Amino acid sequence: MKITSPIALCLLTSLLLLGCDQSQDIKDIDCDSPNLTKAEKQQANCFWNMGDPTDRSQNKGF
């Protein structure tokens, strides 16, 4: 009895976490839109979009 209850608790917890992890399709969100909320920007990964690279960032040589 002592061994089965932690195993059952672990299995139920893992099933609960799997049920909560419902992936949602990310729509094509225009990151340049000023009407986006912070949550929408975070969902669309807009925070990592820093724009086009400049000539200076492409020049890695000496």
C-alpha cells in the first residue's frame, strides 16, 4: 500500500499535466501591428524579432 499510492499519485499527476498541455496553432500575427497586446506578442515570438541585420553586424572579419 505504501508503494502503490506514490506510484498512483505520480501517474495521475503526469496524466493531468499531459491534459493541460494542449498546443494551440499560432496564427500568422503581424508583429508590426500597434494593436497587439503583450500576450499576443509573446505568443507570436515578436520579442525575438529584431529586424533585418545591418551591414555592421554582418562584418565579422578584421
